[in-house]
Amino acid sequence: MVLSAMVLSATALSTMALSVRASQAQDVRYLVNGDSLSEKPLQFSTLPDSVSTSIQRVIAQLRRRGFHFAALDTISSSGDQTTVRISSGRPVSVNTITINGQSVKDAQDLKSRIQLKEGDPLNMEILEEDLRSFLDHMADAGLHMAVVDIDSVVAVGGDTQRYDVFVGLNPGPLIPVTELLLEGAERTNSRYAARAIDLRLGEIFFGSDLTPYSVRLLDVGLFTSVGDPVLDVYSDSTATIRVPVTEAPPGTFDLVLGYLPPGRLSSSGQLVGSGHLHLLNPFGSGRTIGLRVDRRPGQVSSVDVRASDPQIFGLPILVGGSFRGLQQDSTYNRRSWSAEMGYRLLRGVDILARFTKEHAAPGSAGLKLQAGTQRIPRSEVTFWGLIVNLRRLDNPFNPRSGLSLESLIERGNKIEKSKTITVEEDTTRITRSIRQERLRLTGRGFVPTFRAQTIALGVDVSVLLSDVYDESDLFRIGGANSLRGYDEDQFRASTAIRLLVEYRVLLDALSYVFIFTDVGYIESPQIGDIPSTSRWYPGFGLGMRFDTAAGLISASYALNDKEGVTNGRVHLGISFGL
């Protein structure tokens, strides 16, 4: 006897359903062996019109769980309630389980993983779950074309209570992945993307869970959205991983304008701003090119040019270079060239060596003497440094959880030439060598709270250690990107620390509104007859960022503890996709 699904006749069930409708019952109660039905099968209903179908599904579920003789007992009505009584009968049991396969080892492995043992109730749901789990196990071994199915379930002799189970196994060949298909991508080189997510094309693919690849693709930073990956296996024993993606714009132009109220530098309000052209993945291999031009308060302007390549010859070797120029009215100008090379140790973990050359030249105001020494010396600095970057965010564009850390430590030698007045009141030129060390650290952490809400925590640290300081050495702190609530570049510091807390309500993949608090510590060294200072500076405010048809629009209003609510700093920005 072969085990089969026994069901009630359609005529009998239809007659029962008609009797239920005729009694106009408003509620149907199901009892199995006298107990209320605790676990209902899929598409189960208690509506009178669906009684016959629901009875069939309950009995079928019981039989799949080993109660082969489950059957309907009675249907009775009392007032507005109908009671359906079902008897499960005695469960049938497993006599033997036989694996028919091409590999003795795989057959033995499968049998050891099956939970059903001889004498157990013949629960087909448990058996099928075991087979699905075994297919995942085979996929982890690279056998994605493996087939496992139940060939037959046969009664032992004339005994209808014991059954032999026969399972067929065909492991199939090992499957290599030959291509990563990015559906929706027009620029991104698929081979670059495969290397970026540690997918080795042409090699045997081991694994059944493809979710990590979607997470890694999103972390690359080239896509605004990444769908669920699908493994397509072909008849030639090869496979393709197919992932739907939405590419980020190939470039953006960010324009940020700020309004500073009347203050220490001007009796009227000032308009400051910056423009940033950022080319992302222009040649399909993850390269970036950036150009930033800033207009600062007073007669100060700066330009910053950067370029980077995340892979060299298909290896996880990173290279980059940058140039930065700053003009401080007629006081001085400073130029800096940097080159970087490093290695991606792990996904989201980079380590790089950095070489930097900096030049500072005084203007007419910088040549003047202060406390007997030239205000800004002519100098040249060579730095060697180490960069360590860590990035583990759930979304690179609008994170809700995760951590990012960028750190740079540098040591260098500064050669400066300047004029000074000797004790004999003679003006002489001096040249001296000064050892300098710099540390820069930026950290961000995101802690989810309620649904679509998060707390952003941050720390920014800039430290310069030097035996002698001049104005061109110092960090420029203050404004929208450093210490909000204060003017752009309001402070000059040898040590600057900012702690920030933002509470964000996420609106979509790119948009959010927020309130924030900044606390800054500024330490300035003694330069000439200007004494050293150190002080904490708090700031607070609110803002928003919205994704619109015109681009990504942002706005913030920032205050400090010394000025009134009407004297806040306003910053407006718009990012145009190219």
C-alpha cells in the first residue's frame, strides 16, 4: 500500500456545507479529538461558506503530520454556532528510511541530518523541512543543482501502521559563478563590483545565503538601493548572481550658502558659501574626483582637489592624491600636496600610508614683525602619515545604524625661514627646523531608537604638537561643517575637539529632519604677544534634508549660548545630480 492523501468526497462535504448555510450559523468551531484547533493550516476560514474547504485542509494537515486515518466525525449546530468534530486517529510510524543516491557519502550525510527516526510518527512536514535544509547544506558545498525528493512512502506488508520511506538524491555537479549581473546599472563595471564584494568570478560558488552580497554592494557607495540577489543556475552547470540596483548619480554639484549675522568681523551680515563638484564612478570602476571651492568670511578663499582609485590591476590596493590651497587675504597663502597608497584589509577596513608636502608663504601683512619676529615665516613641511578607515554602516547615504571612523596620524619636519630682531636690535634672518606631529580623527556612530529614527553620535579631533607655532599652522574651526552655531573659521586652534549628538527622524532613503547639540573644545597656543587660551563652546539647533525633483536640499539653523535666538547661523544647501 502506498501512502496517499485520502479526502472526503466532494458530495459529502457539499451536503455538510449546505446544512451549515441553512442553519445560518454565524460562527464555526473546530475540535480535533475534543480540543479546539490550535494551529490552523494556510487559507483556513471559519466562514460557513468555506467549511468544506477548511475541513479538507485540516484533515490534510493532520495526515501530513502522521495521522493517516484522520477523518471527520460530525458537524452539529446549536443556535448561531456550528461545531465541526474531527478525529485524528492513531499516528502511523516510520519503519525505515532509505536514501537512493549517486554518492554513498552524500547519502550517509543526508540520513544523519534527517530528524525522523525509525518508530517516530511519519511527519511529512518534518521530513520536507529536513530535505530543504539539506539542499542548503549542498549549496554551501557548491552543489547548487542538487535534487532531493521523496520517491515513495510504502506500507510494510499488510501493516497500515508502519511505512518505509524512500528518498532520492542527485548531488549534481559543482557550480561556478561566471558573472555578476547588475540589473539597472549603466556605468558600473560588474567585474569591479564583484571584486569589491569579494565575489570571485569563475570559481566554485559556495553558499546558500546571498543576502551578504546585497549588503556589501550597498556599502560600496555606488548605489542608492540594492535589491535581493538571485542565483540563476544554467544547464551548462554555470551560474550568475543577478542583483537589481539603482545607481547613484555619476556626479553631484553641491552649493552651500550661509548667512552670518553682524559680529566681530563685520557690522552687517555676511554671505559665505562653497561649491563642490564630485564625480562618482566616472569610468565604472569606483574612482572619484572632487573639486571644492570655498568663500570664507573676510578675504579668505580656498580650493581643494582630490582623486582616488579603489583598485589597482584588480587588486584591493587604494591610491589617491590631493591638492589644497588657501589664501588668507594679504597675510599668507598655503599650498599642500598629498599622495596616498594603501590596502583594503577587510570589507570596510582600509589602511594607507600618506606623504604630504606643504608650503606657506607670507603676504605683505605676514612679513610684518610681531614681538620682534616675522608674523608668518616662509616654511616647508614634509609629513609622513598613516591612515586607518573603518566603515560599517547599514546605508552609506542615510545610515540608521553602524559605525564609521577615519583617522590620520602624521609626523613631519618643518623648515622655516624668517626675520627676527636680535638683542642688539639688529634685523637678521634665521632658519630653523621644527618637528611637528598631527592627529586627525572623525568618528560617527548611529544607534536606532524607534521606527525610522536614530541617534547620531560623533567626535572630531584635531591636534597639532609643535615646539613653535605660527598662524598658518593652526586648524580653522567653526561653521556648518565643524562647530555649528559659530562663524565659519571663527577659531584658530592647535587642539580642537567637537562632540555632537543629533536626533534624526528618517523620512525616506535620503531625507531626514533633526535637532542637534554641538560642544567644542578649542585650545590656542601662544603666538608672539597673543596669550594661549582654552575654552568650551556649545552650540545647538535644528535642520532638515529633503530629496526633491530639483536635488537634495538641506537647511539648518544653529545658535550658540551667547547670542539671541534671532542671531543664529543659517545654512542652505542644494545638491544637483549630474
